[in-house]
Amino acid sequence: MPPRRVAITGLGIICPLGLNLAETWDALRAGRPGIGPIQSVDCSSLRFRNGAEVRSYDPAAHFPEGRDAYMDRFAQFSVVAAREAMRHSGIELTPALRERAAIICGSAVGGQSAIEKGFEDLYVAGRGRVHPLTIPKTMSNAGASHISMDLGLSGPTYTVSTACSSANHAIGQAFRLVRWGEADMAITGGSEALFTIGMLKAWEAMRVISPDTCRPFSKDRRGMILGEGGAMIVLEPWEAAQARGAAIYGEICGFGMTSDASHLTQPTVAGPARAMSAALREAGLAAEAIGYINAHGTGTSGNDPIETSAIREVFGAHANRLAVSSTKSLHGHALGAAGALEAVATVLALYHGILPPTANYTQPDPECDLDYIPNQPRAARVEAALSNSFAFGGLNAVVAFRAAPR
Amino acid sequence: MFQDRISPTGVGSMSDPVAEKVLATLASVKRLPVENIKLDTNLQEMGIDSLDVFSLLFELENAFKISIPDDEVRSIKTVNDIVNGIKKLLAAAPPDASVGSPSSAD
């Protein structure tokens, strides 16, 4: 069976920029960051105060009759995003399609608040017992499982956990399941909810969190800003989408994944470069076809110069004509959901012809010398784009997108 | 216990408890003989990467009851940079009782 073209026909998102797709796009296209003082956790004992939280989210509005109590926040985000993506796609589910629908999700830390509550009960409160839902709320696959139950989809369903590359790895797997005929549709993306004191303390100890804001590629960058949220996209074979007259928002045309095999936290140039090249190769795209890269762009001293060098290595002279931005400067770094939030940002950018900026950019850095779309969004029709995710552990995952024909 | 193993070549003849503690902690973190580490040792050259430095600083925060700001960490190149940074922090503020736990502060 020859490979099938894979259309993106639905998008759903809940993130620090908005509780749905429309709100999120409004903020992305305006370059309006969702970063501010962390409200859900007392940060008085931390060296940083700011994060990108999902605000004004009401679990009971989405999960009535106490159903939210059975789901950690990260799993709720996955279902909220998946429901919106399915509505957006307009797919009518038949019994046969339900069995051929894949759900591939990414999450780095899973139900962090559930396990932390259990440990607090045990070690701090001395209760000697933890809540019976601790295990099913904590398990990293809870997001994928709840989508499956909520929407009644019963095909291949699993969660990928590769730290900050989780969602891109998930999207790449889903893309290939649809591309090679293993599934006739897929819901894929990622979700994360990491605002717990234990998690924030652990990130503080890593010394990669900015005390003010996230300034990717800017000389005065001081680290990343943690974020949370969920984003899902619906994938279908191109012909099936066309046959049902679906609106097609874009296409996934390639995926590349590599490992640095080098260091637990320090990235290499070669690993990310090989992942970008592999994505281009599978997509059958010349480097010159890429007009935009949604960068990993964490705003750390470790990532940004290395990613810049990797882009230069892959694109050569064309690197000077590429537009690159890190939307983490807007929605923060949602770890295992990052690639999903950024996939939605990238697809919307291609679809609307507006490239979201790198916010909070103040000073050029000689080590980061590409066009980062500083601060102001840019109107530009782009044929194809890459979305980069590079994880601790040296695991790189790059997704290639093509704009839908207009 | 570390003090017994401090080499004179490491800290010189003058007694410097901060330097001794830093060298001993680094030796412990990297499982190296303390004799092999000197104050002007370049951390990168001896294969000490950012994760080693963060682990070292974590132990030193416990040992000295201080909190080391992230911005101070970026300029660290040698063992002496760490020693001087800690002395500066100790001079600037009294030990922070909230840092460190009974189990990890030795």
C-alpha cells in the first residue's frame, strides 16, 4: 500500500493563551503572552514567581456530576482539547471508523498533582493511606484513555513520554499510523499540568527557569517559563477528508526523530540537525520550501545557540531567508504538551498567513543570528514549516507541515 | 571527615574552610580523589558539566545554609569562582535556615 497524504481537519486547544482555539489564535496572532505570576501554587519559597497557567478554567463546566474528580488536570486538558478538535473536524463517526481511530498523546509527567497529593497525605499529614484514585489519575496514559472513553474511539491508543519531545513524538507516530493505513483517523497531541510545588522545586533545582519572562534567542534571556495545557489535532487520509468535503487546515508531510547519544541535558547540534533533515526527507521537501520554523526555543543558554547552529547546518544559505519564532515566549514551556501547542500554532500560522512572533525579544545575540520575528507578528504566506522539539535525554522530534491548497 | 583528606596543594598552606568544603564536596560529587582538584581547576576541562555543577551547588547550599541565585551560576568557570561566590553570599547574608534538610546537611 502506497503512503497516504495526511490532512489536518480539526484543531483543539486549551492553554495559557486561551480556553479554546479562537481565544488562543487571537493571542497568538497579536503576540500577546500568557505569562504572569503563578497563582495556583504558593511560590514564596521559590527563586521564580512567573509561569504560564491556564486561567479561568472551570473543570465542572466540562465534566459535570463530579467526573472531574476522576481525572488529573492534565487528563482533563487532553479531553477538553480532543472534544474541540473533533467538533472542529466535523467527522461523523461510524462504528467502523471508531475501531480504526487512533489516539496518540504525549505527556512528560502525567498526573503530577495526584501523586503529589498522595505523598503529601502520606509523608506530611501522616495519614498512612492515599486516595484510591491516585494510580489511575497519575498514570501518564490517563489522558489518552479518557479521550478514548469520552469519544468512544477504540483503535490504537497510547501515550508517549519523552520529556519535552513527547507531543511531537506522539504526533509523528499518529501521522505514520494514518499515512501507512494502520488507522483511518487519529487524534494526537499532548497535555501537561505541572504546577505543583514539588514539580516547581525540581525545576528550580535545574536552574533553567527565568526569574522574569521567557526571551528566546534574545541576548538577555534568562531561562524558560513553565507552562501547561493541552492541544489535539485530528488527522485523516487526504482523500477521505476531501471525499466528505471537510475543511483541510494543513497537512503533515514528514516526521524526523533522532537521539543525541551524548548528554542528559546538554543538546548537540548534530542530533537536532539530523531530525530536521529526516523530516524534510520524508516530506519530500527541499530545504528552500520551508518558510517558517516553530523553534524549540526554550530561552535557555543551552538550547538557543545550539538550535540556531542546527538550523544553519540544515538550511545553509536559506537559513537567512527563514522566519523562526518560539511561541514558548507566549504560552510558556508545557513540556510534554509543548509540541502539541506548537503544532496548533504552526498550522494556524500556515492557514491564516500570519506568523506568530518571538515575544519579549530585546537584544540581538551574535550566537543567535536568524530572523526570529521579534515581538510583532508577520503576515507571510508560507508553503511549508517545521516544528522542533528537543528533549532532555537528547531526544529530538521534528514535524513537517505543508499549508493546505488555497 | 573530609578535612582529613584535604591536600595542601589543593588549598595552599592557609586554612580556608570554605575552599576546603568546596573541594571536598566536589570530590565527593565526582567520586574523585580530592588531591586531583585545585582551586584554579577549570571545571569544563576536568569534565565537570552543568549537571555536576548543579549537583555540587545543591550540596553546598545545604552545607553552608545559603541559597545561590541562578544568575551567579552562569559565570562559574573554576573551583575558585565557586569559593569566591560562596564567600560573597556568606558575607552578604546570615545562613538561611530554610535551606537544606537534616538528612542532607552533613
